[in-house]
Amino acid sequence: MTRLHDLLPADWQAVLSREFEQEYFHRLEDFLAEETAARTIFPPREDIFRAFRLTPYRQAKVLLLGQDPYHDHGQAQGLCFSVPEGVRPPPSLRNMYKEMASDLDLAPPAGGNLEFWAEQGILLLNACLTVRAHQPLSHRKKGWEIFTDAVIAALSRRQEPLIFVLWGNYAAAKEKLIDAERHFILKSAHPSPLSASRGFFGSRPYSRINARLQQLGRTPIIWSYNQPAPVRQPEFGF
């Protein structure tokens, strides 16, 4: 079987190479091998690092942090909050779309596949990259959090400013990994049905992200296929 880190694209492998020799990463590989042999885990192995394939290290403009992959069949695809074409958007994503409509007066995408966000430079990262079928948070504290903390720290070390989107208390705890002097941190409540009304609705993340990108001279995000294409800004070598 291909080693876990070999599934990462080359640019991310170079950035994260120190992690692959750490004891926690070897334990994580062993754990995933045991889980795969005995149980169903999501997403499929080839999609574990899909977010990294769609958003190269140097092209990342925004990091959106989730916690855990979807745990039912046909949902997880390696991108936080996103589901494949033809799958009904889960509740958190539906609330994200409600806020999009309020923020931008924009009809949301018809489905829940957010690959087109990732291809524009949004790293759709979960803190844990795998989960056991039908058991949310079942792969917590197995090593993934150490690895994805290293991802956040690696992005924070970049000289080019990024936007870090931290929704909910779990994500907000990662703020300590980010150089707030260089990067922009956008925090609010989580879009889940339990907390969206306590500070996610009305937070206007989409317009705030695009306003900051424009300040940085970067091309704004097209959030929906129904949105007119923005005027392309020079990327200043990012």
C-alpha cells in the first residue's frame, strides 16, 4: 500500500516533510491501516488529501477550518463542509448558504460540492481528515490534529497574507498557531443548527473575505455560479 504521505501532492510534501518522520505520524499510519482492514472509514483513501490537491500551498488565499469529515456513506470527499454532486447539502452547509444569500443577495449553488471554492484558493481543511463510518469524531486524538496544526502553522509562516476562517470554539482555539500580525483572522459562531443563530448569521464572512482579498490586490472569490465574475486583480507573485 502507498504510504500515507505519498498521497500528498509534491508541494505540500516539501512543506510538511518533517512531519512524516515523527512518531505520531507513524502511529497514525498504523492506526489507519488497522481501521481500513477492519472497518469502513471516510473519505476513501484516495480523497484523504483532496483539499491539498485542489489548493496548492502557494496558491492558498483562505483557510476554512472544519472539524471532522461527514460520517455517512457518499458524503465525505476530503473537503470540509463539502459533499459530492447529487448529495443534499447537510445542515451546516445549508446555513452557510442562507448566510450567503443574506450577505451577498446571491442565490447559492444548486448542490453541495465546493470544489470550485478550493480551486480558487480556499483550503477546505478538516482538523481530522478521516472518520469511522457513522461514528463522528471517532478518529480524534489519533494524530490528525497534530498534522493539521502543522498545516496551519506552515501557512502562517508564509510571508504572503492569508485569511484564516475559524468558525466555532474548536476552530477558534487554533488562533494561537497563526501570526495575527501578518494574516487576517475571521472568527464567528459555527454554522451548525445548534449555534448558527448565536453569531454566525449576520457575520457576513463572504463579503468580508472578498473585501480583504481586494485590499491585498488578490482576485475575490466567486462564491456561487450565479455570481458575476469579479474583475481580476494582479496577484503580486503569490
